[in-house]
Amino acid sequence: MPRLLAACAAILALLGSCAETQEGPPEKPNILFAIADDASFPHMGAYGTEWVNTPNFDRVARDGVLFWNAYTPNAKCAPSRAAILTGRNSWQLEAGANHMAFFPPEFKSYPEALGENGYFVGMTAKGWSPGIAVDAAGNARNLAGTPFDDRESDPPTSKMSRTDYAANFADFLATAPAGQPWAFWYGSREPHRAYEFRSGAELGGKSPADIEGVFDFWPDTETVRHDMLDYAYEIEYFDAHLGRILETLEEHGQLANTLVIVTSDNGMPFPRVKAQEYELSNHLPLAMMWLDGIPHPGRSIQDLVSFVDLAPTIVDAAGIAWDATGMQPAAGRSLLGVLRSDKEGRVEADRDHVLIGKERHDIGRPNDAGYPIRGIVQGDLLYLRNFAPERWPAGNPETGYLAVDASPTKTEILDLRRAGGETRFWELAFGKRGAEELYNIAEDPGCLNNLAGDLEYAPAKAELAARLVSELEAQGDPRMAGQEDYFEAFPVATRWAGYYEKFMAGEVDLATWILRSDIDPAMD
């Protein structure tokens, strides 16, 4: 009997050993990418902002990793999303650098690559937008996945989207084949303009006094404070749908092996923020949770990370070699090492800077011209190079400064100037700028004190400018090769192409595009 038991034990041990050696690779994670539309850092509860209530973003941060220094390369919807989807900077995406563009067929997105490598891929609401994306044969492309948009809801205000994002995700999950990994893009339309004025107070129970402080580049008025509360209320709507999606995952037992990434595409839709390249324009919230894949959750990360790092992170987590995706070489690199580290604060020392910039955003200048910028954030400093300082950075005055969304705050600033009173806010929001800007964003996050001409900062400015040019040249930026008109030669992919010329000829009704109050008669 003892010999028989020993033999059985040996056989069982051998079988166990064989089972271990025959075991396949770990189960591929699901990917949930949740993106708010126009929400700035630090306007999530996890960052300490008390007038915005985001328990579900906070949960992702608590049970995962919270990034304190995440930046988009380009603070506008379509080009920012293009960087997320491709892992490439704007100046590496040809027409994809622009807002309202024809997306180049040769640049594959990470959802397309995942779909070709065994993933079931879907999305709801806003993916890459606005613009037109087709393949080389002219067939429409869904860069963020197959749309799931059938479900509608009754939102708290008439200005919010009727899309029931969470219900659409539930439909997607019900459709996903059993045992197949999936990737889903939750593209909220909040807190994009427009808002129902005073909804934050009247529906959200908020008070203007709740706001810790109005940024110094806006007037501190009740109107502006209510505008900020309405913005906060819409962020909370985005967060509520995120919570419902997480609950659905828990109910189906799929939360643990899902990499959840939550962020925004660009800064808040207010003057001097969205569509510019300042600290509050490009600095965005970012949290990631993967219960099965992040061994040391609850960490805060201070590394400077860029949106061009997101596609490489997702592809890496999926266990797919970048070269096997058919995607163009990425400018970013995977954050998987940061996620799996046991460190917090600064984890990878070489993540010490990010590049930012823009080309054409909105219409409203002659010949649909943009306001080209390149910049670098390193340490406490932000350096910007404005390549066409003779242009109006927020769009031409006579067409309504169309790079700034219509809003009570925008109107408040313009009204102050019309009344012959305070002009400082107008200068900061709409006025022309110098060729170079330099800010200490640790001391001056509003970017009010331009240090570009300060002799004390001259060595630091020179160092940043040299590093910026060197890296842009290495990345093949056409502007570094003297191709000043390269990005402006690409057509606008909407019926608003040539808007300035049509407006000046009296061929368009301005009221169909912006509020009449946004026009600045002093600049006609």
C-alpha cells in the first residue's frame, strides 16, 4: 500500500507539472476606455476638487493608479483623440493634426488593430470627432470601434446628450462573444458645451460659494461661478455613467480582468483654456484600474506622461507586439511598467517632459488658417513657441473668436470690454501674443506671468527651446523642415470650410454658428 500511494503521488505530481508547462498565456484583459469631453485637471474629486463630485473616477484612482501629470499633445477634440488612438503626436499625423479634418487612411487606430488581433471592439457616442475618416477605398472607418448607440435616456437637462452610454455598453457586453476579449470606448459628450445655465445650482445642489477660487484670467462674478458649477454638474453626469458601466462589469464578473482608463480629451470649454496650449488646456485627469494587473493599487504617479503613451500601453497590455499591429511607429511608450511597479511619485526617471502643440483648430481666420504652436513641459516650466504671432490666437474678432466656445463666461469678458471697463481679461482670452512664452506652472498654473524675456530664466528657456527643436526634428515635424504651409494645405472637412471669406462676403448668417453676443463690435 505505501508503495502504491507513493506511485500515485508521483503520478499526480507529474500530471501537475505537465499541466503547468502546458498552460497557455494569461487571459488577455478587456479594455474599457472612458473619455470625458472637455474636462480639465484637477476637476475630479481624487485630485482634491471638492466642488466636483466624481466617486467613480475616484474609485478607479483608489483601486488603481492616479496620474498627476498627464498631458494631451493638442488641446482640441479631434487632434487629441487622434493622438490617443494612434500613439503619434499631431505633427506626425498629417491632416490628423487638424480639427475638422479628413483623417489620413494610412494611420491605423488601436481599436482597429485590436479588432484584427482577436478583440471584439465597440464604442458609444463620441469617438474621433469632428471630421471624416475613410479608408483608401472610400469606405467609412470607425476609428474607436463599432458604434453601439441605440439606447437613449432622459438626462437632467436638455443640453446633455440623450445617449444612454451605460445602456449601450450593456448592449455591447451582451453581444460580445463568450471567451473573447473586448475593447470598448465610452465617449461621453459631457461636459462639452452647451450647458443649461444655473443647472449646477438648481439641479446639482451646488452653490457659487463652493468654488475654491475663480481663475485669475476670468472675472470673479456670479455668472462665471454658475458657469463653472454647470460644467461641474456635467462632469458628474459623465461620472455617473462610468459608475453604471463599472457596476455592469461587476455583475458579469468581468471587472477584475478589465483595464479601465479614464481621462478627458482637452481642457474645459472656457476662454484661455480649451483650444489653447496652456497648463489648464493640456493638463488632464487620468486614472487607470486593473484589479488583476496592477499589483500595488492606490498609488499616485508624478511622472510626466503623454496621450501618445496610451495606445502603446493598451497594445502592450493586450499582449500584442506593436510591430504586429500594422500601426505606424508610436511617439509614446507603454506605461505598463509604471502600472506594475511598487513605486509611487516619480517611477521612471526619463519621463521628465512632454511635448505639446497645435495647428488648425476652429474656423474664423482668412483661408482657414490656424494658430501654430509647439511647446514643451519639463519640471516646473512650460515653454511655447508661437509660429504666427501676428494672428489672433482665439480666432478673428470680426467672426466672434471662434476658437473659444460660446459661453456665459466668454460673453461676460466681452461685455466688460464693451462697457469700457476691465480689458485685462479680454487681453488674456483673446489678445495677441508674443513669439515665445515661458511660465513657471508650479507657481503660476494660470500662465499669467510670461518669463520669456526674464534674464534669470534665459538659460532654462534656451535649454527647453533646444530640446523641443531636437525632438521635433527627430519626429519629422514638417515645421522644423521649413514647411510653414504644410498643415494649412489640408482642407476643412465640414460645410464651414472657407467660413471667413463667406462671412465677409455676407454669404452666411452668423447666428447659425455662434451667439450674436460673441461678436466684438469694437474690432469690426
